[in-house]
Amino acid sequence: MSDQMESVEDFRMRARAWLADNMPKLDPNKEYNTNRVADREWVEHRELQKKLFAGGFAGLCFPKEYGGQGLSLAHQQAFTEESIAYEMPLRLNVPSLSICSGMLLDMGSEEQKQKYLRGAISGEIILCQFLSEPSGGSDLAGLLTRAQRDGDTYVINGQKCWSTYAYAADFATCLVRTDWDAPKHRGLSMIIVPVHDDATHLQRVRMVDGSDEFCEEYFTDLVVPAANLVGTENDGWTVGQRQLFYERQAVGGGSPYTSGRAPSRGSSAGLTLENLAREVGKDKDEATRELVGWQNALDTVNYQLIKRVTVGMTSGEYPAMSSSMMRLAHAEIPQNKMDAMLEIAGDEAVTSTVEGDGYLRSVGVQYLMRQGASLGGGSAEMSKNMISERVLMMPREMAADRDVPFREIRRGR
Ligand SMILES: Cc1cc2nc3c(=O)[nH]c(=O)nc-3n(C[C@H](O)[C@H](O)[C@H](O)COP(=O)(O)OP(=O)(O)OC[C@H]3O[C@@H](n4cnc5c(N)ncnc54)[C@H](O)[C@@H]3O)c2cc1C
């Protein structure tokens, strides 16, 4: 067989036929897009990923030597379009495939790629990220979890929090401090750790909207092989930066490693401003129409922004930090939508008791997590800092702790 890449149209036809023969069709009676992920769903999504892998449709943009297909973003987009009517292993997209696997592809050793990257693509392994700590996620380089080298192992102590889907994952990419005498960015290391271990106490966190994707983890002498170090010791900031690049890209909607799109069914099904305005009888109201029009304009801008920045980063025209622009838009545009929804729904969003008023009730509940959009994947303020300092090359913010040994930096208890 020749090495020439299959055309997108040929691939689309092949994918269409394969999906019809192999993947389950969306069930109109089933709830998708729910806040809380049932345990059963994780089992199903692992099985769906295994199916994609066996059929040669998993990890389309990952290289073949690690279980992917070595295809282009255009092939991935075609596959996503074709798979819209089918159940897809969407829960494995973020963070396992788009963030952790992306980072491992760029920074992992050959052995790590064969085990964890191939494992994630084939559906055998789910990965998550252990970055944030209670002392603050924005100042990631100020983290306190420590790893001590002991022969062929590292011994880890500390605490992580806000870890998305950790309870369902097998391994995590964990950023730890390995040198307390180096300045804060230079004493970090990225280590792959098992999520479920006797030395790790994992606790799930229930959020105000009823979702329970987050976990927090407490490590007491967690021992991991030194071979799990990604990159070199004390260069974890470089590795972490790569992971954050993929995170901003995934959160912003421009990842080549996500496959499939959330079905428009479930508790937030059809939750558009137009539907909402119709439901509350405001679709002819001028002020409401203005809100709807403005949001539609923002959505169009966002779509174009993702396209433009993705192409720019792929060609090298834009620096990698440009992913912060997508990430920032992903904070401000959904928040504008939530605000508009609440305004249109009015009091009904929180008081409605009418049976079957799905839109109205979900507006109130979703609004409770409005702020999450400007925190997950790094905060909107940090994105603005990055755009100004790393894309526009404006002067850097003053940092009193720069070049100071981490041990000497004053911090709260
Ligand atoms: C949906 C979601 C998923 C997440 N998933 C994960 C995950 O899988 N793994 C993980 O490790 N973490 C995860 N997080 C945590 C996330 O990375 C942090 O919430 C984020 O980095 C902010 O950290 P923080 O919450 O500690 O807020 P803080 O860092 O305490 O910041 C609080 C506020 O201060 C502002 N601020 C802080 N420093 C500055 C500054 N220098 N300039 C201007 N403003 C500043 C921030 O923008 C923010 O508004 C997730 C969060 C969300 C909401």
C-alpha cells in the first residue's frame, strides 16, 4: 500500500460506512450531556474507544506508531461530522486524549508513549491531570506537592485539587516540586502517577449545580518508578507548559485530538437563546432579539477565531501561546450567553415549577456554574496576562519571587 494520505472525501465515505456498521446510534430516550456521569457511562465509553481503535478510527491525528492513524485535522473534522448521530466516547476527549496524551506525544519517552499514549488511544487507559493545589491554581509554579528521589523511585507527598474525572482515570500527569532551593519555575518535575493507590486518598467533590466531576487527592508517601518522570528532573515547567498549551487548545475548542461532538439531547438539549425566548413568549420583544443577535454574532466570531488561530499555530505564523486567545473567548462568550439566558428567562429560571419546562430549570442550574468557564483550563485573567506578555510582547508583570530560591519565598500556612 502506498504511504500517500487517503483523501478526506474517501476517508469520509469509509468512516460513514464503518460507523453505520459498528457504532450504536443515539437513543432518543436516553439522557446525554448530563452533569453527573454515571459509572456505567465510563465503562461504555472505554468500550466505544476500544471499538474505534479496533476499527482504525481512534486517535486520528496521533502518529501510527502510538496507535493513532497519522491523519490530518481535516480528516478528524470529517469524522466528527459523520459521527454526530452515534454514541461516541466523548468523556475520554478531555483531559485524557486532548491534553495529557498531546503532552505525552511531545514530551514523553518512547516507553511512556508506548504505554500511556497507546493505552489512552486504545481505550485501555484513562489519563487525568494533577496540577492545581489548594494554595492556588493560577500561580501553578508555586505548588507545594513534593517528590523526593529514592533510588529508582520518587516518593510523593502533598495534595492536589479540582482534578477533572480523576475518580474514573487510571493515571495522572502530576506536577511536583523536586528542588526547593531552585527558583519556583526551575524546581518542578512532571511525573506520571497511578490515581488509585493505597498511598493516595481520593475524595470526590460535589459542585453547587450537582455535578461531581472534580476530585481532590492526598498523597502520603506515594512511591512511583523514576522512569515515570516526563522529560528531565527540575524541567517540569517546560513539560507543564506544553500540557497547558494543549489544555487551552482543548478548552478553546481547537484540539486535533478530540473526536465527536456532544449530542444535542439531555438536560440542556436545545438550550439556545432562540428556544428560550420562544418558550417564555419574548421572541418578538426587541430587547430580547438584541440579546439573541449579539450572542449569535459572538458565536460566529468565536468559530472564526478558533479556525484562524488553529491554522496560524499549525503553520507557525502564530506563537503557541496564541491558544490563550481561544481560551479567553471560551470564558467570555459562554458567560455572555449565560447572562443573556438568565435575563431572558427572568425569575422563572429559579422559581419555575411547571412540569416539562426543561429549558427554564436548566438555565437557573447552569448559571450556578457560570464562573467555571473563566477558571477551568487556566483563568481568563491569566489568559489576558499571557496574551499581553507572550503574544503582544508587552512588558512582563513584576514578580517579587522571580529568581528567588523557592524555600525562601514567604507564603501563607
Ligand atoms: C471546569 C474546571 C475543570 C478543571 N480541571 C482541572 C484539572 O483537571 N486538573 C487541575 O489540576 N485543575 C483543574 N481545574 C482547576 C483550574 O486549573 C483552576 O481553577 C485555575 O487554574 C484557577 O486556580 P484557582 O481556582 O486556584 O484560583 P486562583 O488561582 O486562586 O485565582 C483566583 C482569582 O484570582 C485571579 N488571579 C490570580 N492570579 C492572578 C494574576 N497574576 N493576575 C490577575 N488575576 C489573577 C484569577 O484569575 C481568579 O479569578 C479545573 C477548574 C475548572 C473550573
